[in-house]
Amino acid sequence: MKSEILRLLKREEGYLSGQELCNRLQVSRTAIWKIMNQLKEEGYQIDSVSNRGYHLEKCPDIVTGEELESELEGRVFGHEVYYKEEMDSTNVQAKKLAEQGIANHGYLVTAEKQTNGKGRRGRSWSSPKGTGIWMSLVLKPDISPYNASMLTLVTALAVNRVIREQTGLESYIKWPNDIVVNGKKVCGILTEMSSELDYIHYVVIGIGINVNTKDFPEEISERATSLFIESHKTYKRSRIIEKIMEYLEFYYEQFTLNQDLRLLLTEYNQMLINIENKVVVQEKQTSFEGIAKGINEKGELLVQTEKGIRTVMSGEVSVRGIYGYV
Ligand code: BTX
């Protein structure tokens, strides 16, 4: 009900009378009054005037379920949101909820802070309170498990587009799972899956974006950046989440049509920072160098070497520029 009240308040330009809210939601005046107080405690500025009702003057920068649900009306992605101020990892929580049968396709998990944010291969992800977007989307795609890793690339495309549109920054995708601005990492994506050989139980797409972060722990400060650091502006995180859900849903539909990236290839390769760059591909035991030529329909990176083109699958490799991270 709280998200419904928020949605109505956001839509109303003038004042929304208490009586109208009672009628619409079939609840008592006291119930409405209590929720208004809760919202005020969370930081919403609500003007209440007797005989006129309530008017929402300002929304705080928070990522609660009610804030997001009130924005994400009519969408499949993010239609239901599980929020807790603090979590170990939104990916871990999303997997638990999917295992329990609670999280269905499009279910979103968000937190203000992660105490054990995860990167790939056991690495950690710095997720301080209130500054970034730490979220995980549960999907139950009807696709082959072999094609699921492309979802990371689909997500990168959506996040990169939203960053560009919302901030005006020239962000790029660093294949396969980072978004970079001015050569530094502003976003990381961690896709995890539970499947059988030919059937996906669920996929969890974890997205971490440094939004209003002002500084970083020393060990990552040279390679990490935030939207704030790059643009000197702060952003309302719920707005960015809302836009990501919108674009991700759009790109996801195009991906599932053929279970590959043929419809997204041109746009992806335009946004690929590594393109035509010398890269070092580090595989489990060995490494090799070449020029990145872009990705193919399967999302593999094509690398021109002296011996010809090699296709690199995401997973157990890391790709970096010859002189550093990008
Ligand atoms: P990755 O393994 O590619 O990157 C992890 C590496 O990035 C770390 O080893 C560190 O060097 C650097 N790093 C750590 N924190 C940050 C940061 N905040 N900004 C920039 N660089 C950083 C990338 O893994 C995938 C990260 C996914 C994070 C999301 S957050 C929501 C969801 N829940 C969860 O536990 N993980 C995902």
C-alpha cells in the first residue's frame, strides 16, 4: 500500500485529499496518516494542509522497495522489489529468494550497503552505504544455459546507455562485464546461474554502480571512479535504476528472439572500449596478445593475433589493455 500511496502522490501535481486516498485504497484515515509519517521519516518532504490534503514536495535519494515500485509501474523487470538497508550481497540474497520460490522473473533485490559485495572469481566489490547502486535482478529465461553468459553483455549495453543518457558522460563497455569512464571502472556486472544441462532454473544479474561515491579505498582508488567524480553532479539512484530496468527489458527482448546478439551487435561494438586496441588475454595457464576486433553474435571477443583471429569466451579469462586496465 505504501508504494501505491507514493505512486499516487508522485502523479498528483496539486494536493491529494486524505479522503480520496481512503476511498481509493479502502483504508482508514489513521492508516493513511501512519504511512505519511513513515514516509516523512524516510526523508520524503510531504506538505499536509487541513482541508486540502497531502502534497509531495521532494523525494529522498533512497532505493527502497516502495520508492522503486512506485516508479516501475507496468514493467516486468523490477515489478517487485526486495529491499534491506544492509545485506551481505544482493546476489546472495537474490539466489536465496529464487531457491525459495519467492523471486520470480523480473524480481529485483536492492540494498543501501553490502557488507560482502562480490566480484568475479571470489573478488570483492566495495559497496559503501548510500552512495551506489547495488542490485540484483532475477531472471528465468527460456534459453539454453550455454547462451546465458550473453546476458552480462546485454546488461552492460543497457547500463552503459543509461549512464550516457543520464549523465552525458562518455562511458564505454570493457568486455565482458565492466563499464568505464575515462579509463576507470564505474560499474561491474556479476551474472550467476543455477541450471541443469539443458534447463535454467534462474539467472541472477548483479549490478554495482558507483553513483555518488566521493572516494574509494586506497587499493582500488586508481582504477575506480564514480558518476559524481567524473561529472561533479549527484544523481537520484532510483531514477537510474528505473531507466536500467526499462532498457534492460528492451534489450533482453531483442536478445531472446534469437538467443544471440545479432540485433545488438552494431551498438555493442560501437560502445566497446577495447575495439582496435592491443589487448592481453589472460587464460587459466597462458596468455596471449592481439588486437581486439569486437564481439561476434555469441558475445565472444574476436582477437587478431599473428596466427589469425582467435575467439575468446568470457568466463575464465581476463582481458586488459597492453599498458593497463583498459
Ligand atoms: P570483477 O571481479 O570484475 O571486479 C572486482 C574488482 O574490481 C576488485 O577486485 C577490485 O579491484 C575492483 N573493485 C572493487 N570494488 C569496486 C568498486 N566499487 N568500483 C570499482 N572497482 C571496484 C565485477 O567483478 C562485478 C561486480 C558486481 C558487483 C555487484 S553489486 C550488486 C551485486 N551483488 C554482489 O555481491 N555483487 C554484485
